[in-house]
Amino acid sequence: MGVLMAALGGAVGASARYGLGLLPVKTVFPMMTFLINLAGAVLIGFVAGVAASREEINPDLVTFVKVGVCGGFTTFSTFSLELFNLLENDHPVTGILYAAASVCTCVIGVWAGRRLAGGLI
């Protein structure tokens, strides 16, 4: 059942990421991937926080959201390609800022999601 839940959630997450990626945001800084990864970090932190504190949460639902939706929605491979392209196309400062901002804000996003979950319990 876990594999099915991860696959279904992945379809939801990947579809949402693709849809958001169609928004006409044109900047050198890969803003949509940055925001998608941040939103996914907050969501996974929230779900992990709720799941850790409530035994009655269905583990299949947790798998659906954490592995499926968040895994399909966020993307390290796109982040890596965009960073590589920035560096290769003579935008080293933007690339370094993108990498640092992505890692730092996503870790903070997980923390914020956990804090939000804690406030609901």
C-alpha cells in the first residue's frame, strides 16, 4: 500500500510543480524552483511534526504526503541543473546566492513547518 500511496502522491506533487512552473516568471534567479522547494520544505516539516506527535495519523497518509506529494513537488535535480546553468553562463554570484538561499531557507522552512505542527497539537 505504501508504494501505491507514494506513487499517487508523486503524481499530485509533480502535477502541481509542473503547473506552477508554467507561470510566466522570467528572472535570472530561478524563482519558481526556489519557491516550490521552500513550500515543499514547510509542508514536509509540518507533516513530519504532526505525524511524530499523533499516533492516530494513518501511516499511508504520511507516505502519500511526505514521500509522494513532497517528493514529486520539490526537486533537487532541477535545482542542481539551474545552479549548473547559472555557473556555466557566467552568473557565479547569482548561482552562489541561489544555492545558499535555497539550502538555508528550506531548512528554515522545515523548522517553520514543524513549529506550525506543534502549534496545532
